[in-house]
Amino acid sequence: MNDALAWIGAIGGVIGAVAGIGSAVFAGMEWRKVNRKIAMESDWTRAAEILPAWYTSRMMSDYWLFGLWTVSGQMIALTRITGVSDDGEWIDVELANKDELAMRDDDEQRIIYNVTGDRPSASVKIANIVTAMEIRTS
């Protein structure tokens, strides 16, 4: 009986040690994620170095009506880019309001815009952008 209890105690100790090591490894991985912060660059000259596309400096320095065509076939209607992540993967944008767009009813399914009016900010994954364009004329 004592031998069985000793084995049960030993098995419980091994399971506890394995769980502790697993927790330490997981905590280390999460700590590395937290410490890898992504900064958003709002200066268009610096952002153009990170994302050297024509639209970066143009869309960050002008308040205009622009569109980003996405891989899903939708267009994101925006008035400006407010930041570019320092890893070049994300852009922060200010979405255009519906009243700034000349849309037909059937366009609403394909165009992403600011629906609330008071919360225009959004983040866009750059890898999902197929085309960038101006959608207003002077």
C-alpha cells in the first residue's frame, strides 16, 4: 500500500514538473509577443520609407477621397492615411462618410465606409490591398 502511494506521489510530481515547464515556456513566448511592440509612424516622409508606394505620401499629406481595392473585391473609401506600422504590415486610415461618396444602392455591398460618423478610424492589412486610387476629381 505504501509503495502504491509512493508511486502515485511520484507520478503527480512528474506531472506537476511537466506542467510547470510548459507554463514557463508559454509565459516566455507571450512575454516576447508583448515586448515586440509595433509603432505607428504618422510622419509621411518616414512612412514613405517604410511603405514606398506612391499613395503613402499622397494619402498622408492630403485630405481627399481615396479608395483601396481589396483582395475580397471590396473598396475601402477613405479620406487619408493616418499612420503606417513600422513593420510595414498595417496602415491606419480615416474612413470616408457615406455622404461623401456618390454611390448607387448596389454599391453599398462593395464599399466599406464610416457608418457611424463619429468613429472614422480603421486599420487595414497592407497585404490585402490590390489597388490604391483617387475616387474624387478636382
